Amino acid sequence: VPERERIKELFREFHREFVLLFAESRPVYVYGYCINMATVESQDRLYRLREELRDRTRRIEGSVFIVHGLQPTLILYDPTKQKLITNIRRKILEDFREIVEHVRKEPRDMWEFILYDVFEKYPYFELFYIMGERGLQITNNIVNPKVDYLVAPGKKGRDRSDKPYFRRAMSEGIFISDVYISKATDDFCITVSERFSYEGRTYVLAGDINFRQIHRLVRSYRETPA
């Protein structure tokens, strides 16, 4: 599996050279993907997978590399948006901390209702769910009612203990994932998660954000007057 930072460095080198050679040209993006051949059972499956990954990269603005695996991840680099993306990441984490504080002040049996109302103030979130200290989901998936695409249901009792967004939140307090392909939507997303305490027990709140919503946040930041 290629190293994430090495891929990003290759993207940076390409864009630096391109700007030097073609300073007046429109931006050009690089696309690539990595497939673990041990997981491909036939040549026909390889061709289909290759076309699927190519189609996914074409829908994304920026240089992109997809690492295909049990949970395919996305390595993205766009030199024109790096500062914006840093600011948006900060905003997402600040908003999420506010959501967690709001949840922890309410009775546990009201958490699903509280999270459903949260979409009014934070409409860019796709769904929320809460896990107990062993990684078992203790709420159903609370899905944003305004999403216009299919989101697979997730129910109480699902074991998420092996997921990075659970393990990293438990060990570090708060976590924001890399971009990956969600099993709930079969689309690119990120997951934000934070550990919190309630009546002596530990919980983790997780929220998914569809990658299209991140693009909308980028556009809104660009259009906001300084």
C-alpha cells in the first residue's frame, strides 16, 4: 500500500513543476488508484473495478489517488484549496464539539431526538450515531431528513469497536477521519467522532459528512466577504 505522505508529495512536486512550465494554463489534476490484486478474483472483476475507480475519480475536483481495500480511502491534493480546507476542518471540529456538549446535557433517552434537531443548525452533516465504551452502537442512525440520496440504515447493537473513528476517539478524545467510501451511501465521506462522559459512563458520538457537502463548504468560504 503506498504511503499517504509520499503520494501527496508526488502531487506537490507535479503541481510545482507544472506551474513553472505552464504558468498561464488552467489547473491540471492527476488521478491514480491502487488495487490489491490479492482481493481480485478474476480479470473481469479487475476491469470492472478499474472502471469503477476511474469513474469515481472523475467526479472529484483536485488531484486524487484512491487506495482500494476493505474500506477504500481517498488521498486528495488541491493546491488552490489547502488553506480553505484547513479552515473548514477547524470549523467542523468546533461545530462538533458544540454538538457533543449539547447532547451530554440532555437525558440519554432524548439523544436521538436531540441529534435529529441538530441538523437545523448544522445541515452539512449526513448522519449521527452514538456508541458505548465497548464500541456497540446504542442509537439508531439519525439521518439528515434533507438528504436526497439513499442512506443505508444502521441500528442499535452494531459493533463498531474495530473502526478507527471509535478507537481514535476513545484514545485521543476527538478524531476526524481521512476521506473514505461509506458503506451507508457508497460515496466518499469523512467521519468526525468525539468521546464524552455521561453519568459515569463513556460514549462516542460520530457524525458523517458527505464529500459533496465539503465541496459546498469550500464554495461558501470562497463566497464569504473578507
